[in-house]
Amino acid sequence: GENVEQHPSTLSVQEGDSAVIKCTYSDSASNYFPWYKQELGKGPQLIIDIRSNVGEKKDQRIAVTLNKTAKHFSLHITETQPEDSAVYFCAASKDTDKLIFGTGTRLQVFP
Amino acid sequence: ETGVTQTPRHLVMGMTNKKSLKCEQHLGHNAMYWYKQSAKKPLELMFVYSLEERVENNSVPSRFSPECPNSSHLFLHLHTLQPEDSALYLCASSQDLRLGYQYFGPGTRLTVL
């Protein structure tokens, strides 16, 4: 079955710097890759997703890149702000199959 | 209310208790999910319902019993749990099972003494 690895487990950056979180997946048939942000006391919220027919997607300060050959995808946050501090999860799935989540990255943005 | 709501938000129970977690979605979605979130582990999918029918049960012990009386409500009935069942239990919904991104509720923080 699918396996998703996520790195790093914790990440600390200065406000204004960029943050990058990386995930690798094992099943080459996976074709949907969402990213979720979980703030303290809340459930995960979708922030961006990408399908396997594109290599990059951007939404303001957030971007996701996908390398199907290497089977990895990354989340890029530019100009980080303290409110970006949260736990971020990547996930992968194929067709109607279930989402397989990574173990999460705790991002701390220091003012 | 909008989105996905869960009650209670916090629950403490003994190993011999019976309790239920409730999830309600106000999005008109057809699929609903129960996940278990433990520290330093990936989210674990427990059950999947589509149009009120259970379509997936990921080897969850029988002390967890789901119920989906209609497409808007999902319950998780708990009976004789173990301390290792302490976790955050998340409910989610999606438009349907086909590549719909999932909306999560805030979760129920469960502590089993």
C-alpha cells in the first residue's frame, strides 16, 4: 500500500523567511496530493492541493511542487508570518482510494 | 452552523464506560469519515461512509462502533476502551468518495483512564 514520509518533523524560521516541507510517496499510481494545516485546538484545514497532471500550483504565499519521477512533492511558504505557525500534513491518494497522511511538520515562525 | 461540527470537544471516560461521539456536517456532502490522531503518528483512517453505507473499516477493534443514520450525521460509539485509545478523534466529510478534498471537524479529545 501507499506510504508517505514527511520531513522535517519540526521547522523554525524567522518571520519573513521561507519555509519548505517535503514529502515522498511510494505508490507511483497516486495522483492527488493535498496539504493540510492544523492549528492548535482545531481540525486540519485544506490549504492547497495538486493533481498529478501539473507540476506546480501557487496560491498567494503558498506553492506546491510535484516531481512524479522522483515521487516527491513539497510545500513552499514565502514571507512567513507568525500566523503560519501550525502543524502541516501532506497526503497522497489515487482515484477513489483513501488519503494516506504524512506524520506532520510543526512549523514555528518567530517574530 | 456551517462546516463540520463535533461534540463533545473533550471527553474523559473510564474503561468500563459507554459513550458516543457525534459529528454533523452542514455541507451537503455524501461521504463521511472517522480518523484517529495520536501524537507523532500519521492520521489513521478508521471508518468511511458513503451515502450512509459503510464502505471501509480499517481493522478497527469492535470496541469502536460507528453509526451513520443519515448523510449529515455520524456517530462513534465507544465501549470498554483501553488507555491507548486516548487520542484526538476527527470527523471529516467530502462531496463524495471521488477525489473530493475532505473537510475536518475540530475533533474530540478523548482520555481513557
